[in-house]
Amino acid sequence: MFDEEDLREIRAAKSEWEDEDVQPTVERFGERKEEFTTDTEGHTVDRLYTPADVDDLDYEEDLGFPGQPPYTRGVYPTGYRGRLWTMRQYAGMGTAEETNERFHYLLDEGQTGLSMAFDLPTQMGYDSDNEMAAGEVGKTGVAIDSLEDMERVFEGIPLDEVSTSMTINAPASVLLAMYIAVGDKQGVDREQLRGTIQNDVLKEYIARNTYIYPPEPSMRIITDIFEFCAEETPSFNTISISGYHIREAGSTAAQEIAFTLGNGIEYVQAAIDAGLDVDEFAPQLSFFFASYNNILEEVAKFRAARRLWYKIMEERFDAENPKSKQLKFHTQTAGSTLTAQQVENNVVRVAYQALAAVLGGTQSLHTNGKDEAVGLPTEKSVRTALRTQQILAEESGAADTIDPLAGSYYVENLTDSVEEDALDIIDQVDDRDGMLDAIQDQWVQRQIQDVAFERQREQENDERIIVGVNDYTVDEEEDVDIEEVDERLEGEQIDRIRELRERRDSEETEAALQAVRDAARGDENLMPYLIDAVKAYATTGEICDAMRDVFGEYKGGGI
């Protein structure tokens, strides 16, 4: 891309500049640090970057144009000039009615997509009256015990007019079945349903631990969803392969994309092994990344991830459909960076993280509320978080041109470095026969834990400054409004589910649950049976238990 003679002249000029200008200045005034490094990788950041630092960059092969391979510069030809990213605010609280109220509020305030959070019992496949749910009903999200709850959540919200993301994994098939059933009841054609289910169980074994079934049946359920949705709901993303929780557990940026894409490789291979054609299901795969404070490193990470996924799908899986090779991703700002001290600082952190996601070309974005380090976000903090995205879109100019940092000598150098680091990690995973085995050996978990330990040590030794925590501190007490879930909710939800069991057609419900068990024992696609079960008002826990009867439960401690 650069003429060799020009490069020699630049290198010579830089050397002269360092000797004549830099060195005397450093000797007289010094610099803030002896060494500058990237936030998570520990790469040394040079004082200045020039074309000599990207001397082997091939524009067409390494960058290309937006919407064209290798998609480094984005998957759409017009970027945000054609359509802005989908603005989502993670919502789900207490009862279905409260969540419905929050959804309507956010849509009225200009949100363009819904993002649904579920309480812990729902995430684990338990009904609200299960003894395992005691004290947790409605605490981290909405309690969804039956199709009636899902209907209440979306009352007055036509499903053909919104895109809904659901952060649900082990019971994702059941919640998707409920969503489809709500659409059926609204008279919405299934091809018009848009949204995403997270449905990423491998990262549960790595980072979150809200799993139910062992890996083999879990992968079977996921591939059944791939197959069903390719036919029935082609506009719905069947999985959000999630690096977010891997990063929140402590990983580096390169580990985040390496382990995430490694999980993606496992899912693609499992679907192919189940007899699916890669180009039938791969266009519905999506990804989910975190955005942290080091803006330029995050931009480089997103660009590197797109390029890597293109190469993986092209070279490993011989995908032919261009959409199969396009990495489309949702981004959430980093919850673990939010602090309970000086919570107003979190507004700034979220804004910078959102900027990084947009400069990196995200397809949708969730911005955290400033108060999420201390509790559920209040309505006011959610509005501020949404306004952060709207100001970014309408006032900053960041969305006016595509991949605006492309060509920066530093960003291109860093993109290459992150990609190389991630590819090295993927190679190590391959040497361990893939992510399943690497997780089973606890190798993946140890890699992340080692980084998390080192970051904590740096913070405790004041080698890593967290503004308002270990420097720039104040003594005054924080006055923070906290959103709280009414303790009476749990009893009301339990009464509701027990009343449902009394008035539903119990014979129809049990027949539907038995059909789920029979399908689980065989090799038929589970999704039609799950939809029948939710329409018969079988509960989340009952349906998950029917599959537990066949698949068993994963107990942890290695696969």
C-alpha cells in the first residue's frame, strides 16, 4: 500500500525527529509513564505511529469496502447513513405488567428495539413457586412462568413492528416458543417476527453458570432452533454468541473475540454435523460483545472480529452465501466498569463506551444506566442512557461516515495486533480439540481468571487508576435513588401461577408435556412440540422439567 522509498524516508525522518525533538523534551520534562500499554492486552503503545507501522497493509485484502469482504469496514454498504443502529435498553423488572409499562415508556422515548431481561428462576427453568426460586422472583428481570405472562409483557405492542432481544440461554427454546405463540395470537406472520435470543449455552459453562442440561442435549436444542427458525422465522436471529459475559468475567479484548468466535465454530460444526446446510442457518447467527473504556482498542477489536469471522466461515466451513460470512453484533456498555462511588462518573464511562461501539460499527447497542452498580436502573437513569445514544446519533457526527478511524496508523496496527492475538488463542483452542474440550479441561476458565486476578492486583496496587475509587476520591456520601422490587410481588406471582394451573385444561397440558418428552427421546425437532406446550399453558418450569426427565441436569465442575 505504501512505496518502499517513501517508507524509508518516513523511518529516517522519524528517527531524526526522535533525536532532535523528542529526546531533549523528554530529558527536560519527562513523560507521564515509563511505558504506555493497551488496556487489556498489555501491548506497548508507541509514542507515534506512521505508515511504517502498517507497511504490509493491503487495502483490498485487509480492509476492502463496507459491505464487501473481508468486512473489516462493516457489513453494510451505507453504514449508519442508511440506518442507525438499533437502540435498545435492557428492561425487565418484577411483574409482566411493570415490564410492559417500561417497554411502552422506552418506545415512547424513541427506543427502536426491545431488550428483555428475565429473573433468575426463569433463566434456570424454574417456576416462581419452586423452592429454588424463593427470594429471587422478579429480582433481576421479569418472571415469566407461562404464556399468559408473555402476553401481558407485550400487551399493546404489535410484534410485527418491534425487534425484541431476549437474554435467555438454557430455556431459550421455551421462551422463543412463547414469543412465537404471542405472535400467532396477534395474527402476525411468523416471517415478520424480528429479534434475537441469546441461546448461547457454551458461555454459560465458561462465565455465567445459568445452565440446565448437559452440553450434548443443549447443543441438540440449539441446532433444533437453527433448523426451525430457518424455515419458520427467517428474520429472527437464532443465537447471540456472547463475548460480553466472557469479558465481564475478566478476559482481555483478544480473549473475548477468540473464545466467542471459538464458541461460534462449535455451534456451526454442531449444526453441520446434525445435517444442516451452513448457508441455511449461518445468516441468522449474531454476536454480542462488550464495549470498555479504551476507545481505540475496542474499535480495533470490533474490526478484527469482523475480519476473523469472515475468514473462519470462508476457510473452515466453505460458506458461499455472503450473509453467512458477515459478523453482525449487538454491543452493551461494560457493567463491570460502573462504580458505586461517584455514580455520575458512570454517565461519562457509558458515553465513551457507546462511542467506541458506534465507531466500531455495531448493529445494535444497549447503554447501561449510571446506577446499575447499586441496583436496578431508575426510569430517569434509563432515559439518560437512551439519550446518550440519541445524542451520539444526532449530534456527534460519529454516524455520518463509515468506519471513520480506518487508515489511522495506530488503529490499523492495533486491529492487526488484536486479530493476531485472537488467532493465536483460537489455534490453542484447536490444539485442545475445540471449545468443548477446552472448557471441560477448565483451560478457558483459567485463562480468564488469570487476567482478572492480574487486573485486580493492578487496581489494588494503584497501577490501574479507577477514577473515584482509588484516585480522585471524595468523602461525601452518595445520594442515589434505588429502584426496588416490591417484596409482595413473589406471593402475587405464585398465586397467579397456581390459579392458572387450576383453570387450564390439565389433560391437554399433560398431553403436550408428554409429547415434549417423546420428542426429546427421539430425533424430531423439538420446537413445534414446545410451541404446542406453551399454547396449552404448560409453565416454563414444567416444560423444562419434561426435558430434564430425558436430558438430565448438568452439575458443573467440568463437562
